[in-house]
Amino acid sequence: MDGILLYLLDHLVALKACSLTCKSLFGATRPLIHRQFVCFGSRPGRPRRKKFLLPRPKRDPGAFGRLIYADRSGFLRHTLRLTIRMVDGPLNPIDMQEYLPHLRSITKLHSLTLDNFHVHPFIPVFDEHFGTFTNTLRHLDIRNARGTERELLYIICQFPLLEDLSIISPAGKIVTDSGPPVPTITQSPPLRGKLVLVQAHSREFLEGFVAFPGGLNFRSLEIFPCEDSRVIMAACGRTLTSISYLRRANVDKSESRSLYSGGHCDVTIGDYSDPAGPHAKRSA
């Protein structure tokens, strides 16, 4: 942009025409530009000591500080995908409290990604923090969550229209149920899309997952091939159309296919090498 301005500084007519063109293009593409909003960073604190040409705020607003500007500019009404990712510790309700009025401006959210958050503190204040999204959310991606298995299952069931679900959690962060009691799950979302389970999950977690009041109706699975995965595949037997097995070592295709004993279903063997997701290599 600076280079273009240097060429046009001596030609004001061309500069004005270029400015009007950019303004009209931005207005037309604004809904597409702001479909995805990412809150990525740390908690509020002091900014790094560095010389800037423009004045900087005295206090770093943190990961949610960008919500203020986006809300005042009217960008959040276009947001369909929201990612909240913390880098200096798990996300807690106190980190979001100050920015809740701005977060509620997102009224058309379809996809939510929560990366590195503490599940238990959000249970008693769920409606206050995420209630705005319950009527529109279709895709939930949970990564590096910390809490118990019952707490995680409870949070999933609070989104009544949920279709796609992804749980990517390293071993040790989702522990067995040993914490405070969790409210009873009385209803569950339809879950008719895609399920991604990365890293091993206990059989107790899978059995609790299968016991959802509305059952499981996933059409596509991405999971690690193991005996416990039969629980999920059996629960989705009526609706399942494709399975992608993730692996860290060589997996025999015939052995992986034998884990699924239902009807016709496409089976894919893939490699898992990136925490962001699987990369399919070949089909069976």
C-alpha cells in the first residue's frame, strides 16, 4: 500500500480514483472478510518495550481486546467462525468477563473452536458466556481441554443444534470423573455430521458419549483404530458412511476394516502428524 501511495502522490486524480475503488471493494467484501474471528494471545498485561511509529495503549488488552474494536466497527455481525486460543494457561470465565457484552454481538455463529480452556469453571456460568451461540452453533472444536470426562460431555450437550464435533486432547488433560458433581444430562444435540477424536480416550468416556439421550448419528468418523473405538462405531452403525483411521505407525488395512462390522462403509487409513488435524494418505 505504501508503494502505491508513493507512485500516486503527485497525481491526485488517480489517487482519489484508487481510494474510491478500494472503498467500494472493501464494502462489498466486508461480510466475507470478517466471517472468521480469532482471539489468539495471552491475558491482559503490559506491552513489550518496543518503539512504534503510532501510539500504543498503555495496557495490552490481551486475546479478547480485539473484540472491542471489532464490535464498535460492526464486524462481529458478519462472524460465522470464532476461535478462542490461549497461550499462557487455560481459559477461565474471569478472562472473558470484561468482554461479554462484545462477545454477545456475535449472533450468527456456526463454528466455535476452544483451544486450551478449563472446563469446570464454565459449567455454572455457561449460559452467561456461551448462551448466545446455542441457537446457531453447528460445529464445535475442543482442543487441549482440562477437566473431567463428565464435564466435557455436559458442555457438548449444551449446544442443542450441534452437528459436527471434534475433540483433540493430549493424554492426561481429560481425566476420569473425580471432581465436583455435574448436572444430569437430559438432552443431547442431533450429532449428524462428522466426529473427530484425536488422542486416546478412556472406555468410560466413550460409553458416556454413546449414552447420550438422543444417541449418536454421525455420518463420518476420524478416530484411532483400537478395540474401544468399536463402541462409537456400533452406536453410529445406522448412519455411518465413512471412517478415517488415524495412526502413528503402520496399520494393516484389513485389520482396521475388521473393527467395523456394519454395512457398506468407506474406510480410509491416514497419518496423524499435526495437532491441527489428520492428513489422509491412501484409501482402502
